[in-house]
Amino acid sequence: MKLSDFDFDLPDDLIATRPARPRTSSRLLVATPDQITDAQVSDLTQWLRPGDRLVLNDTKVIPGRLFGTRTRAGQAPGEGVAKIEVTLLSPDGAGQWHAMAKPLRKLREGDVITFSDRLHAEYLGRDGEQALLAFNLEGDAFDAALRVAGKMPLPPYIAAKRAADALDDEDYQTVFARYSGAVAAPTASLHFDEALLARIKAKGVDLTHVTLHVGAGTFLPVKVDNVTDHKMHAEWGQVSAEAAAQITATKQAGGRVIPVGTTALRLIESAATGPGQIAPWEGETDIFITPGFQFRIADALMTNFHLPKSTLMMLVSALMGSDRMRQVYDHAIAERYRFFSYGDSSLLLPSEV
């Protein structure tokens, strides 16, 4: 497989920079092996059946984009000051954070970056292309200070067009977000509101929550021509014993398991132990799903429209087939669906049974 197999031309004006309002008014492209239907997310229950189970990622995005000033120990006031932009990536379990810092070359060990009156961090050094930071606060105090000083870490293709603002604090968070740790939203889930969730449950469709803390690596471009040479970023996730039991019960009863978003799909396939079998799981996953992958848990997928030549384009091609996904995306572009994180969504049904 070549990277060019997953490329397509996307008009720049189809990249959404704001979400639809209300959330459920986003368009929904429903694709089966031989049919494409144009609908809205509010129509989702038309394609769900009693006994189906939606799997939702309840990760919560942290306002992890920070702007600060660097000061250097031993220098006179006003010297050694520089503006630094930081995007938090993940905690290392020892009270320190891996982060992207720009410009990283201006940082030396021992430098202090001040983000607000309450929040600052010491630069401890590099880990590859990432900075390692030790903040002055932990726990609830850190979370509170971050909410004041931080901005939502919008994807690069939105951040290049506009700065994050107060609207993003709500828009870039799902209504069922629970556990903080993501630096990117599980964007297919942004289309749900409480009313739609209630209608889904009223139809006899069950809901299961899992957690995958989406990392900034989800936006990293694939830089190799031979797809099999690509190394996926790792992300922390958890499938609880309760979630595994619920999914198992649905599979045994003949219901469909439909993850909402590629993050939920990658997680449940990481926790799979066999066809139709899943166990409680916790840890980091770097599962890479490309055409030829044998899905063991997911029967369908709700997902937004993805970047050309991205690992997520490879994932949906694995589910539906590369030729079919080219047809789906050609239709979406012709019908002017809105793309990427704040864009419209699709329901991919590889089997009509």
C-alpha cells in the first residue's frame, strides 16, 4: 500500500472552522456497500435498531494550549525573556508533562515559563522533539489554573485560520466528557446532545462508555510512502469490566456494536481477544488499522470526514474498502459536506444485514 492510495483533492472552503448549531443539525452521510443517503445527525435513529450498542469515548479535552514568557536564572530583570507557546501532550506519571514547545531551541534546562500569576513550569530538558515540564501545581489546583490560563488546543487546520475563543470551550467538548486527559476531541461525538441520546435510548439502543485520551499525534502527517513503515503514536485508554461485559452481551445477542469515532473503534479493537470477544483492558495502544485488517468487535462506525493521506483515512478504507471510500468521499465533496473536526459526519455500514 502506498500513501498516494489514500490521497484526494479537498477544496479549502470545505474545511469547517465552526461547528453546526445545534449540534444535531450537522449533515450525516449514510453509506452501505451499494447506497449513499444524505441525511442529518438528528435522523440517526432511522439507521439504528433495538439491540444495537453505541460505544462512546468519554475523554475530556484539557485547555492545554498555553502562551507564556521564559525567564532564565541568573540573568538581570528583562534579560533572557522570550515568548513561548506550549501544547501539553501527556503527563508522565511523576508530576511532569510532555509537551510541544515553540520555539523549543530557545529553551535551556532550568528556564522558567510563566503562563499566569498562578501557573508556571520549569523546563527540564528534551525528550526527542518534545519538552519535559515540571509545573508548580498539581491535582485540582493545576486543573483550576489551567482552565484560566489555557486555550482549547484546536487542530492545526483550524488554528491556522483563527484563534481559539470562548465558544470553543463548549464546542470542542462532548456532552458526555468525563475524564480529563485528551488534547484533541473525539470529534464524531461532538454531534450528540442530550435530546438525541435520549431518543437513541428510547429506541432500545444501548450506550457504553470507554475512555481513550486522544493525543496530538492524531494530527501528525504520515511521512513514509510505504504505509506499512509508518509508526503510530500511542494513546492511553481503558475499557472497564462493565464496558467489556456490555459489549460482549450485545455481540452474543446478535446486536451491532457501533463505535462513535475512530478513537472508540481503535480502543475496542485493541481490547478484543477474538472474533466477537473483548476483555477489560487498560494501557497504551498504537494499533494501526489499514485495509486487510480483520475487525473483531466493530460492526459499523460513525465518524467525521478525514484528512487526505491520514491514518484515519486508512482506517475507514479498511472498514468499507478503499474503492467504496473513494466513492463516498467523491460524493461528500460534490455535495459540499463540511470536513474535519468541526465538520459533518458519516455512518459507515459495511454490511446491510
